[in-house]
Amino acid sequence: MTLRRRLLALVIAATLPAACVIAWRGWTDTVDRAADIQQTALVQSQLLASELTQIIDGKRQLLLSLSKIRSVRENENPRCSTLLREIHEAVEGNAFLAVLDARGMVVCGSLVSRENSADRPFFLRALDTGGFTVGDYEIGRHTANPSLNFSLAMQSAAGRTQVLTTAMNLGWLDQRLAERALPRGVQVVVTDRNGVVLARTPGAPDGGGQQVATSRLGDVAQPAAGGLERTDADHETWAVGFAPVLIGGEKVLHVEVSSPIGPAMAEIRHAVLRQQGMYGAAMLLALLLVWWWAERRVRHPMAQLLSTVRAWGDGNLAARTGLPYSRNEFGRLAATFDTIGADLETRTKQLAIAKERAEIIAERLRIVDRAVQASSSPIILVDARGDDQPIVFVNPAFERATQYSADEAIGRNCRFLRHDSSDEGERDKLRAALRADARITVQLHNRRKDGSSFQCELHVAPVYNQIGAVTHFVGWLLDLSERDAAQRREHEANALLMQVMEATTDAVVAVGPDRRITYLNDNARLRLAPDKAMIGEDLWALFVDTDRSMFRDAYERVRTERVPVSFETFYPPRRSWFHVHAHPTHGGMTIFFRDIGPRKQAEAALVAAKKQAEAASQAKSNFLATMSHELRTPLNAVIGFAEIIAAGMRGPISPLYAEYGQDIGHSARHLLQVINDVLDISKIEAGRLELDETHVSLDDVVLGCAQLIRGNAAEREMRVACELSGGLMVRADPLRLRQALLNLLSNAIKFGHAGGVVTVAVSRNDDGDACITVSDRGIGMSAEQIPVALQAFGQIQSAFSRTYEGTGLGLPIAKQLVELHDGALLIDSEPGEGTRVTICLPAARIVTSPSRA
């Protein structure tokens, strides 16, 4: 934290207690004011309850006094009515005075009325208690005005029970409440024992005759005075004081006085805000003064010092503080900083010069070291000043050439590499040159670590120090044996290449950059130019009688783009075809000619054989179509006559002949089915079977096929169970789809066990394809037998052919019909466990919004 922020924090901490005191005063004043308002509302409610108690007590005294007057008790009219009318007019706010008989009818009163009050609560309560009672809010039957009734039961001299009653006009009570001197905004509500509003001050939320909210009924039922806070629908808070009006210990009325808390709290809040504003202004002034002082006396000098330090960190050692050198702390710091800066600047310049020189030398040494380490020539560094001139450095090439590691060579004299004394003269030259500090090149025979020898050429040069004295000798070796071996390998490779070129069956021609022929192998001479010496001739001399455009295009492309080019061309001199491959080489190209005449002849023969096979297939298809048509007509006749014989339509026949007729019809229908299957398979193989596609319900297809096949199933006591999809629609040929499914069902019944169940299920697989699955628990097939069953006329084994009739076309036809729909036929089977065959139509054929065609 900066010094200026610390000063500001200190000022805030010093003035914070004052802010807390102001806040605490505001809170306590708010609490006290709210308590005062609550107490005032309670006192007002108690005073009003006391006044209402006096009014009701006056009513009770009035009725008691009247009950003792003979003319009233005995109903002596007109004296009774006149007296009650005069008293009614004299009593302020009185609604009426009357004597009611036991039936509730007026027998004497201040008004003439034939209304019956026998069902009114005040009347019934007076009869029940036999004393003074206070009623509830009601609209008077005699006056038709809101009123509060008071009644007193009395006995006449003859012992008749009567009720003396009077009523207070609630409009008069509203006026009394409106004339009361209440504080501004205070509301008064008077209710009966049931919570029905009797009277209220203007502006009160509840109207006369309305029952207060359910949430307030608990307050109405309180037997003693009290206070509470209440929030209305407008979210305004009220201090409520309430008090009961008790008559004879019974609560008859409820008084509520509500005083708004908001205005009083607003005055306190304004006072608190004024105090807080004054505190804030004083604090802001103090902060500004501290800010100005810190800015002027602290932050500016500190910023100058920090700026100087940052400049030094950025490399600007010439930066200075710029502050006056006074006696205060910042003046002395400025002088010290400037002195340190000057010293740093001087020393940094000296260090930079030394570092630059050292970096140049180090870079040179790194370059030399990398060059020496990367050199393919063995390099040795010998100490010229040491005893016996020991080796001090060897590079990796030396280790590879001599098989000695650096640790084994360093510290030894080079003599350990000498092989024999045959080159003693060369070694004398070397020793003389070393003594004379001169450069020299000698050829020596050296020995490797494994004892083998190698001939090398040694170059030696002296190394001088700064004063010109020789400190080291550097020598580098040239392994002559490797050079000779490389030359031998190159010669052998060239010889091998020539042998390969001569042995290949292709004709090979090498062409130079000037399009002149530089080489031909023997095959090229025999096949392309048997009577010519083509070395040095132009390439085009080989192709005088051919179309040169193809060769020229290929030659230009190889020459310019440097890419291989291949093509086929007819070569008239040989009356044959060649496959030509031109490959770019350094400075020219190499062209390979391969004789493909036999291949071309074989291709021509293959094309002719294909045409013959297609013609034969077409003839076969035509033959099958014709024979199928010619056989259908007599077979239909045979079937018809067989049915006539079996049914005895031309007269009675013996059972044996009827059986013969059934056998003839069965065999003829089987033969007709075979012919139809053969015709279908021939159409499919010839590609002449076209689909008539429409929108098809797979559920309808399954149900229709199941209905058609149930007769065959019943013969074997088998049952067909269908599991439908609930409306899966596809785009397909309904006839061919039914044909494929019927073939699968026929196989399932044929190869299933008698009494079993064949299940047909419609569903969608994980890939979204529409599937129809036919499952049986029959004889089943092995994995090796399934491909055989899918072939036309395929029979799994001869035993099956003898046991189960059929041509083996049902499953292949179903497979090819499904594939015509872009679908697939999947078979899952185990011997003895049954077979599961699934027709899968791709998801693209599913109709999402089907429209029946």
C-alpha cells in the first residue's frame, strides 16, 4: 500500500467512530419514534373504546329507566308511543325506540312499523339472556339505515315477555369519528364482535358493513388492548393500537386506531441524512487536504525516485531524480540516488565493452568448436609446450577413424598410433617440421585399436598465442583407405547398373541435355534400331515412322517440369504396342520401352469373349422368357383339369382318382411356381425388373403376407405371430416387397418344426433402417451353408433336397428384390437352433409424413 493510501486510511479510521455514532443515533431515534407512534395509537384506541363504552352504558341506563315506566311496560298507547317519540328526538344519534312483543312485532314505539324482528340477533339474544344486550351491524328493518341495536328484556304486569329496544344510527357515529381531532393520516375503524365495520374515519380501507380481512379477525377476537405493526397492500407500514369495548365482561365492539409510520420515519431519516451529509462533507474535506498534502510533499518526490529506479531497470542509467538536494529526507535520498546512478552508468559502460569483446571471442570459439566437432576429418590438438607433446583434444571423427575414445587418446603422444617402421622417412620429416614450428603434410600408416592398419594423409600446422609463440600443433587426417574404397564401390555400382540395364527385358535409352542418345542396351538395339549405331544420334531418329507429337510432348514435360511421364503408343517398325516411361536424370532423361503387344492381344480377345458372353446371356434370357410363357399356358390347363377331376365336377369318381387329381394339381402348381421363380431370377440378372414404387405400410405388408401363408402353416400345425410397428411407412414396390417376404415365410414354414411358431416383427434398428425380421426355430444352417443358400438353385445338402421340395430360388430372389430397394438381407442361423432373416430398407426410404398412394 502506498504512503498516500495509508494516510487516507488513517483519516478514515480516525473519523469512523463519528460515523458510527451518527448511525447509532439515527437508529435509536427511529426505534423511539416508532415506539411513540405505537403508544399514541394504543392510547387513542383506548380513549375511543372508553367513549363508546359510555355511549353504550347510556343506552343501557335509558332502557332500564324506560322499563320502569308503567305506560311503557304495559304498552299504554298513545302515551307510550308519544313518550318514546319525544325521547327518541331528544337523544342525539338515536335511530328509534320501540317495545316488541314476544313475536317480534312493534306494540309501542317512536315510529309506526309492521316489520317483524323475531329473527334478529339482538331480539333473540335479549330473550335468551333476559337482560341488556348489544346487537351486531345490520340494516334496520324499521329505518332501512345501518344501525347498531340495543335491547332489554322486561316483564309486563300480566307476565308477558317483551323486549325494549333502541338503535344507534351508524352514520351519526361516522360523523363523530370524522369530527375527532386526530393526528394527520390516522385512521379509526370500529367493528362489531364479528369483525363487521360499524364506523370509520374518511380514508380508512374498509367500508361500512364490510368484514375486515381474514388475517385481521384474530386481532378482533383479542379480549384486551394491545398494539402491532401492519403492512398494507401498498407496502406502507402502520402502527396499530386496538382496544375492546366490554359490556358486562363481554366484548361487544372492537376499536382500531392506525397511524402511518412512514412520514415520521421520513423526518428522522432526513435528520440522519443531514448529519451524515455534514459528516461526509467534513470527511471529504479532510481527505482532500490529506490528498493534496501527500501529493505535494510525498507522492511527487517518491514518484520521481521510483521513476529513476525504473529507468535504471530499463537500462537508462543516465536518468536522474531531478529533486533539489535539501536537508529533508527526500533531498538526501535524491543526492544519494544520483550518486549511485552516476557510478552505475560508468561501470555498466565498462562492463558492456568487456562483455561485447568476450561475446565475440566466445562466438568465434563456438563456431570453431562446432566446425571441429562436425568435421568428417579426424582432428588432433597437441600441446607443444608439454613434455613429450601430449594430445589435449580429439574430435568425434578421430574416435570413429581410430576406434580410440577421447579419454583413451588425451594425454598420450601420437606415437601410439604408429603401425610399423616402413614409413620412417615420412616420420623424420614430421619431427623436423615440429622442431622448426613449420607446416607439413606427410603420408603415414597408422594402427586402429583393433590392430587393423589404415593409410592416411596427415596435415600439421602450428598454433600461436598473442605474443607469437607456438603453444600447440593441430593436425587433421585424411583416410586414404576410405577414399580408395569409395572409388571401388562406385566402380562396382556402375558395373552392376550396366549389368541390370543389359539384363532387363525393357528397351532402355539414355538421352543427354542436347537430345542426343548416350546409351542403348541390347534390347533397345534389337527392338528399336537393329541396323543402326544410334549412340550420338538425335532421339527423333528412332521414331521416323511414328507419331512424334506424343513423344515431343512427353520430352518437353520431362525436360521442363522434371517429372516422370508415361504413355502407350503403337510402333509401326515392330508392328507392336509399347508402354513408354520417361524419367528425368541429371542433365537429361532415361526412357524405358516395354513391349505390351501380347497384352493388347489378350485385351482384344477378352473384349470379344465378353461380347459373346453377353450375347449368350441375352439368348438365355430370351429362351427362359419364351419357355416360361409357353409352359404357363398348358400348366394352367393341367391345374384346371386336375381341380375338376379332384372335385368330381363331371361325375362321381373313386377316392383314389380324386387323390390322383390332387397330386397332379399340386405338382403342376409347384412346377408353375418354379417357372415363375426362374423367370424372376432371369429378369433380375438381366436388369429388366423395374420397381413400381409407392408409399407402403410395413404393418399392412406383414399382415397381408401372414394371412396368405396361414393355410400352409395350418397344414404343418404351425402358427404365424406378428409384431407390428404402429405405422412405419416406406417408399417401395409393394408387390415385390410382399414377394420377398412370402419367400422368407415359406422357407420358415418349410424348414421349421411342426407345431412351432414363426415370428414376423417390424422395427427400426440402431442405424434408423426399417426392418422386417422373420424368425423360426427350425433346422437352421451353419455359417458355411449360408452363402450356398443365397446362390441361385443352391441346396444346402442333398439330404435336404430329398426331404424338402423346392428349387433353391426363394432366398436368392428375396435377396435380389431387397437389394433392388437399396436394402440388405441379413441371415443369422445356427444348426438345430433356427434361422433369423432380416430385410433392412435404408432410412432414406422411410416416409415421415406418409400419403397413401
